[in-house]
Amino acid sequence: MEASTEYPGVTEGEGYAVGDLDDLGDGPGFRKVRKGLGVTAFGVNAIVLPAGIETGFHYHDSQEELYFVHRGTIEMEFGDGAVHELGEGGFARVDAATVRKVRNTGDVDAVYLCAGGKDGYVGRDGRVPEGEQQRVKALHDLSSEQSG
């Protein structure tokens, strides 16, 4: 394992990278998760948005986005005039061509993750290494109990 040269707080191993939000920068604005962790399959950034600040409207040519609120409260306004508040743990999926903007409606910095991609879901391609089947089954059973 070794630290990334551009992001010293990020540790890279064989087939993985781990880090913390603060390893990717400080202050408000974009934290380049894709670049910092070497993600190649989709775009992903964390955004630190100060209280009262909004991003301005934008849209994409081909990239659908998923937003996840990690900390704070944001309001998303869409091109059709709809406004939705998302608190910690909130999600929003937005089509590429849908106009949207984000506003921090809280009193502290909001932190949200935005992942974007195109060309669809690749399917469930997860596999379980030898000897782990029971652990994975137990977790699956727990999830089934929660939703049932």
C-alpha cells in the first residue's frame, strides 16, 4: 500500500483506493473523488456547499446524475419549477437534460456526493469468494427482514 502522490492522504492498494473527504481538499467547492481515488467507470465528486450558497442551474448532454446528501440540508430546484428539500441521507436522480440547481438551506456547510454516468446498469455481477457465502447470506437475510 502506498499514498497517492497528488493526494497524500489517499492510500492505494492492489485494486483499491481509500481516503477521506478532507484528503481531497479543503474549504468549500468540489472534492474530486473520481480523480483522487482513481475511479474510471463513472464520474463522482463531493461538493462542500456553504450555508446560503446555490450552484446556479445546469444540465448535461448525456450524463444522468445521482445526488446523495451526506451532511446538512440542500434544496434542489428543477427546470419545471419543482423544489425538493433533501436532508442527510436524501437521494435525487436527475436525467441528463433536466435543468437543476442546488441550494444549501441549512446553517452549516452541506456536503453531498454527485455520481454521474451513462449507458446503463451493467447488472448484478457480484461474486462471493470461497468461504464467505454464509456471511453474505446472513447480511442478505437481515436486509430481507428489514424490508419485509
